[in-house]
Amino acid sequence: MVDPEKALIKADVLLVLHDIGSKWTRGSLNPALLRLLHLYPKKESILVLNKIDIVKEKRLLLKLTSQLTENMIDGQAIITTPTPSKLRSPVNKPLTNSRAVVTPTVRNLPENLTEKQVGEAIEGKIGWPHFKRVFMISALDGDGVSDIMVYKD
């Protein structure tokens, strides 16, 4: 853990590459990673969900994004609402589409947390609410990779 922390001191951006191919680990960020995110909360962080080709049910991608970002992207609350009833399928099941309602919030992060405070902050947490962007890629197929390469804030 010493080398990643040393690298973060000089880094401008923290790119978190999260493997969602494994059903055992895809639903939460690693506690060691959460520790680093809490130690350097002012660093810009970007979440990249890799292996989206493995996930057959695409609604799961939205659920995972919601969990891993704690429903926050770039300081905005993301709340998904069901599709209106007039867009339901003939068998009265909602279609998989949903609308996102975005509510602005203020990013107020404490600086210089102690290890004890960081430990308390990450206890029970599975995500990080301060990612600036989220990308979904399939490195195998190359899907979404070009979006990251052309991303410029």
C-alpha cells in the first residue's frame, strides 16, 4: 500500500478500474482503495467499470453504478425513476428504460483525516460518492475505451 499512496501524492487524477466480471467483488470497492480515496478526497477520481460484456442484464450495470457511486456523480445526486406507465410493455411489465433525475449538491470533503477517522469513514461503505465521471468499458471488445481516451475535462 505504500507505493500506491506515494503515487497518489503526485497524481492529478485517480482512475479506478473496477472489474465487474466477478459476481463476488463487483458490488463494492476494495476497502484499501476506499481508504486511499478518503485520504485524498480532493483528487479528481474517475470510475471505470470493466468487463461490461460479461454482464448479460444491462439493468445490473445501472444498479452497480448506483452502488459504487452512492448515487452521486460529479457532485450531483442521481435518482432513477421508473418509466411512465404509458411506456409499459403489453404484458404490463415496465420496460428496462428509466429516467435519471439529477439534483445538484455541494461537495464538502474534509481534509487531512487521521487513519482512525478514515477507518471510521469507510466502515460498512461499498462505494465512493465523489467520482467525477463513470465509464463503462469492455477491454476485450474495445467498447467504451475510446470514450476514456478522448475524455478531457
